[in-house]
Amino acid sequence: MDEDKVLKILEAFKKLRILVVGDIILDRYIFGRVERISPEAPVPVVEVEREEFRLGGAGNVANNLSSLGVKTYLLGVVGQDYGRHIIKGLLRESNIEDLTVEDPNRPTTEKTRIVALSQQLLRIDFEDKKVIEGNVLRRLLEGLDLELDGVIVSDYAKGVVCKELMDRIREKGVFFSVDPRPQNKSLYIKANLMTPNEKEAKSMLSQEDSLQEMGWKLKRELKLNTLIITLGPRGIALFDRDFKIFPARAKQVYDVSGAGDTVVALLTACALSGLDWDVACEFANVCAGIVVSKLGTATVKPEEILQSLEEGCRV
Ligand SMILES: Nc1ncnc2c1ncn2[C@@H]1O[C@H](COP(=O)(O)OP(=O)(O)OP(=O)(O)O)[C@@H](O)[C@H]1O
Ligand SMILES: [Mg+2]
């Protein structure tokens, strides 16, 4: 694959309309300095220098699509708190269509990391994982009424991905992919694509098997069209008609969080553009290789893909 081919893929992405539905997470980073221990308790005092917010979870999948020119819609739940305003602002900035539904009975899911001396001192989570129901569920289902080329279900098991939602997606009859959580396994039946990491794939099965046995079993049991298991530093395993491993492409690894979000976004956009799985897997590896060289959940820009081709990272 050369620059021309990549430019053609990116052109095709611009014609796609993809909806991401799932658990939206607000990733918050507080960076500071530590110079003393608190007089109140034996803990360090962090003097805050700056704060950063990012779209995480389903929001990061949407951000990865939008950053490569896909017309992207994000459907999920936020609270009625300040976090929702920050999410809405980030969606506007990233050119993502905001289909968030407000739930007065839960907080916006937020993960705050306190970072000092280049290391995480503490993470604070705000979340309520109960399954969505009633009015909020009704409004969530209405969000699926749009005309779309495909749907990505980004499940972090925080209550959005439920039976009603998955049934409605299957009824709609569009291509849908799932980035799964093992505890919701039965919800994903008949997905066009599922992209667990190796650990998630293992815990969806009762028995310890080899990678290949595990993949074929999972694909058969859930009646998936295609299964792709991400293998971290080892790359991507494809279970379609055949089995094949595509080695990872990263040059420097700084922070692997969110790489799975990039992979499901890229694979889905490639499949909907009519590319075959070999090309899709290679391309997803290149893009994931770029995001693991960045701090926190991250996205990749077209110019970074072209740059990485130039640097000899052949797709
Ligand atoms: N250490 C690494 N070196 C090179 N590439 C990596 C590394 N870790 C991840 N990747 C790339 O990112 C892809 C997805 O990574 P991984 O299998 O860790 O997904 P994940 O566990 O779902 O990630 P997350 O849930 O944090 O988003 C891999 O298939 C590979 O392309
Ligand atoms: Mg993952």
C-alpha cells in the first residue's frame, strides 16, 4: 500500500455515516507538581498546573472516526452535571453529531487521573453502572432512527448496551460491529464484526483453548460474520473465512490505552468502504501504532498516517 492507496481510503471515509453507541466516558487529566507531604495526612500535596479533558470510551471511538473524515454520530448517556457540558463542547470541537441523552439519575461517567512527576498518583471514577431503562432508554432507541451506513457498539459495561438496544440495531439491518465486554457476551449475537482483546476473548469462553480454537469457537457460538482479536504488541488476529495474524506496527510505545477504540473505528470504516479484511487489518495496525505513541486516549490524523508511510512503516 502506498500514499495513493491511503488517500483513496481516506476519500472513501468521507462518504460514510457511522453512528457510535455505547458508554461515553469523560477522561480528565490533572497535571501538577509535588513538593511536600500534607500536614493533614501522609499523602503528597499536588499543586495543579493544568487540566485536560478528552473524549473516552464510545466518545474516543467517535473521535477516531471523525478525525479521519467520517460523518460521525455519538449516541449515549450523560448526567445533568458540569461533565455533560464539557462532553458537548468536545463533540462540537471534533465535529461529531451529538445525540447524547441526559439522565437526571446518574452522573456523567468520568475518570480523573492525577499526574505528577510523570506518573499517575491517583484515579478517581464517577460512574453509575445500572442498566438504562424507562424514558432514557426510549430516547436512546429513538437515536437509532437515522439513516446510516453502519453502527459501532462500544461497550464498557456501564449500562447503555442492553438487550433492547441490540435488538433494535439488529432489526435495523445495518452493518454493526461491537467492541465487547465479556459479561454482556450474549447481547452481541450476529454482529458483523466483534473486536475483543485476547483477555476479553478468553473470559467469554469457559475453557482454556489456543488462540485459534478460541477464535473459531467464539465466532461460531455468537454467529459472527467476522471476529478480530487484538493481541496488543503482537498485533491483530483475523477470523474470517481463514485465520491470519497481522503483526503490530508501533515504533514507540508510550501509552496503549484507547488503542482498541482506534482498531474498532478503523476496521469498521474500512469494511464499510468495501476494503477487504487484509487491507483493513494492516491499516488498523498502522493507525493503532500511531495512537500508542501518544499519552492517554488519542486519535490519528491523515497527515500522521502519510508521515508513518514515509518513515518506512509500509502498510
Ligand atoms: N505494545 C504495543 N506495541 C505495538 N502495538 C500495540 C501495542 N499495544 C497495542 N498495540 C496496537 O493496538 C492494537 C489494540 O491493542 P490491544 O490489543 O491492547 O487493545 P485493547 O486491550 O482493547 O486496548 P484498550 O481497551 O486500551 O483500547 C493492537 O492490535 C496493536 O495494533
Ligand atoms: Mg478494548
